[in-house]
Amino acid sequence: MAKPSKRSSSNRRRATSAASAVSAVSAVSRVSSAALSALSSVSEPPDPKSLERRSEMFGVAIIGAALLFGTALVTFDIADMEAIHAGRGASDDVVNLIGPVGARIADLLLQLVGVGAFALDGLLFLLGVRTLTGRDLVPSVRTVAGGIGATLGSLVLVHLVAHAAALRPLGHDAAGFVGSAIAEFTRAFVSTLGTTLVGLTLLVMSV
């Protein structure tokens, strides 16, 4: 039997190499097509209906939280915390309509920002309404900064008035820990009149 010539072996190797190269190119082409397809699907604009449903869900959740916090604040009674601390914190032993959890939440909010908790809850409710109607899914930085500035300015003024009149609404500092700390720190440097002007400036600039 005649042995295959060197030229035939070389041709077969070239054919095999060419077939392998073609397969590799085909595989790369398929991967590239898949990647381009994925990128095109990602770059497509989101479905407006999907965004609307998401906005509605967020809005309902925020409004629900605002109503929960508001009910806890409105029905807060300092006697509830005394009962809870005494180990009598069952639902039947507290006045708060949200129960012991609502009493604790309201107590924490009042400790932090005093009567400002009611204003913050109102702002949370308005945010929920705007989100539900598709106007604000995420509040802008300017809106958040303005809300924080107005809140701090109001708390400083509330603390000064309540401190002068010796008022402690709902058994807490009228401006809470945040308002009293800022007001007293500022008053140590610029007196009561200067602190009043600082609070008014913050409030006016944030509106």
C-alpha cells in the first residue's frame, strides 16, 4: 500500500486548522451577538406602565407609614410608657391605638424631635401623595435640604419658646433632643436673640 505523501498530510493539517479557525470565529460571533442583544435590551427605556405601578406601590407604602406614625403620635399617652416600663405593656393596658409598638415609636420620635414629629409626619404624607401621583419617586437633593433646614430652624424656635414658657408637651422637650441640643449649643455662643435669628434665617432660607 502506498504511503501518503508529505503534501497530503500538510493539506489535511491546513484543512483541519482552517476548520478550527472557522469554528472559533463562529463561536466568537455568537457570543458577540448575544452580548449586543443583552446591551440593547438594557439600553431600552423602561416601560412607562411599570414605572407607574412602581410609583403607586411606593406611594401607598409611604402613605401607610405616615398614617401609622400619625395615629401613634396623636394617641400617645405618657402613661403608656410608664406601663410598658413597669412590665404592663400588653395591648389592653395601653391607650395608643397602634398598641405598645405605636407607643414606643411615638415616644422615640418625640424624644428626638419633639412636636416636630407631627410636622415630619405631615411631610412624609405629602411625599407619599406626590409619589402616588407620579410626581416624585425620589425627592430631589434641593427638596431634602430644604426640608431639613426648615425642620431644624423650626425646632430651634420651638425650643426657645417652650423653654421660656416652661412647656413640656406630651411629657417631652418641645423640640426634642435634636432641637434642644442645637438651640442650647447656639445660644452658648450668640445668646438667645442670636439663636432666634439663626432659627429664623434657617427657616426663611429653606422655604
